[in-house]
Amino acid sequence: MYGEWALGIWTGAGIAWWLLSWWLVADAARREKRQAVPATNPLPGTLSIFKPLAPLGSRGWRGEPAGLESFLAQLDAESELLLGIHEADRAITAPFLEQMRQRYPQARLQVIYRAEPDDAANPKIAWQKRLAPRAQGELWLWSDADIIAPPGFLHGLRNEFAASGAGMLTFPYVVREIASRPALFDALYVNAEFYPGVLLLRKLGPVDFGLGAGMLFRRDDFLRRVEWAELGASLADDFVLGQRLKPVRLSATTLVTAADVPTWKEALLHHLRWSKTVWWNRPAGSAARIIVLPALGWLAAIAFHPNHATPWLGLACIMQADVLFAWILSSQAGCRWEVRDLLSTEAWSLWRVGVWLACWFPWPVTWSGRKWWGPQGK
């Protein structure tokens, strides 16, 4: 009796979170549509945009060309883009760079090549450290190479940062393109779990972390308050950067990326790494997610009463709620689904419960060929 009441309340909490997520995403979309077109007033500060590329190797280009062009198209006289490319990828990237120079001849694009191995455990920071001495801007924007900027973004972000009073402005993002079937899990994680949570935090005020999609801060603040060695030893450099440059404001602008992992193995490992990294940095918040994972309770009820119909019915109902709201939230983010995605989403509903349970145990994540046993690789 009491168990059924508890499961009912737990299920209600899970559905209440989905309804809140729906409202948060819909509200964010309405607000972005109402945003005024950026004015042409003088911009507050010169800007350097850091765009290091991971080794392309045999995989070639994925989402990077579209992302890079969306930034290059918006460069003005007060902004520049620093593009880091591994020497081994010079030939792969050359046609694209030539095309961009012809298309945007006024854009201040600096291309920096290097053949040396990383001098930090975190390969992104190994690149940022190399690009930093070349940056001329008073403001630095660190942004992943596959991120797509909406029209007017570079103008708007400087005005927003100047008005925010924050030490850093960081940007939520969504997935709008699923480039492979395994990439569906990435899209579901970002659009249905990560994005609504970030929007809730934005409603609550300043935060103390950054998001790798975009982090805007003053060069002088960085040089005074951040240590390259600490960043380079961190798995979640965006989290550490936010800690050092807080208060951090979450921007009113949402950026866009594509989900593109070629195999199910990579997709599942990627989700595990994301979840474990968040767990290491925010253990209390990660543990509290149990409140909105009622499928765990129904699975436990099935384990104790496998011959009763009620636990099976409860699990089926909450799984369908997961699928319904994941579809709604993804659609609101502009991510299109196909009918064949439904079965995979049913599996995702249970997979995310398994990931939450797995995060309680000590195990390493693998990134850039290195095993990390904690946020500092220990």
C-alpha cells in the first residue's frame, strides 16, 4: 500500500519535471523570438574568438565547417577568429580555408598550425594556451568548433556581456541535427535533459560554471585569476573556468550544434563520460536527479514483484511519458525525428536510469586517449 503511494508520488514528480521542462523550453523560444535585432551602436570591447580543432584524422570534417563559417560571416573590424589546426590536417582543411577567405575577404582570420604533441592532459587547453599569445582582443570567446552562431550573435553577445555585470557569460545550446542514428542519444541528452536544466538555472540567477559551447570573458580577468596549469589538468575545463571567473551569467541566446557520433559504442561512452563528469563536479545535484527518475522505482518494484501487473504497467507508462516529452522538447529545439527513432528512445528511457546508477561506482572515463579517474585525472 505505502509502496504504491510512494511510487505514485515519485511518478508524479517525474512528470512534473517534464511539464516544467516543456514550459522552460517554450518560454525560452518565445523570448528569443522577441529579442530585438542588435543595434549598430559602438561595440563594448574588441573580441578574439578561440576555435581549436581536434585532430581530424581519418574521420575528416563533420560539423566544423558550418560552425566556423557561422562565426566568420559575422566578424567585424573589432573582432578576429583564431583557428588552431594540427599540422597533419593542413591538407584536409586547406580547400575550406581558401573558400572562406574568398567568401569573407574582410574577416580577420588567424590560422595557427602546430605539430607538437599536447603539453597538457586536456587537449583543448593545450590549444588555448597556444592561441592566447596571438589574441589581440580585450574580450576572449572560447567556443567549440562545431558550434553554430545565430545571426547577430557576435554583436549581441558583447552588448549582453557589458550589461550583465558578470565575470563570464556562457551560452546554452541545443542539437538540431542528428547526423547518425547512434547520435540520437547525444541529441536526447542535450535537448531533453541538459537544456531544460540549464534554463532552470538561468531563471535562478548567476551560476559558477561555464559551458564549452561558448564562454565570454575579459582577457585581463583571465590572466589575473586563472592558472593554465590548473585548467590543463582538468577534465571539465569549462567548469573550472566558471569557478575562477564567477559570477557567471547564462546568456539569453541559445547556440546550436549537431550530434555526430558514428557508432553506438561511441555514443554510449560519450553519454557515460558526460554524466560521470557532471557527477564528479556536482555530486549532490547529480544524486538528486533520482527524484525525476521514477523508472528506477518501478524497476525495483518489478524486481520484488515480477508477477504483479502493476509495476509493469507503471514502468510502461513512465517510459511512454519519457518518450513523449523527449519528442516534444526535441521538436521545440528544432530537432527533427523519424518514426524509427521511437524504439531507440524507449531504450534511452531505461539507459539513462542505468547511467545514473553507474555513476555511483568508481570507474574512469576515457577522453583523448587518457583515462580520467576524477575531474583532475587522478
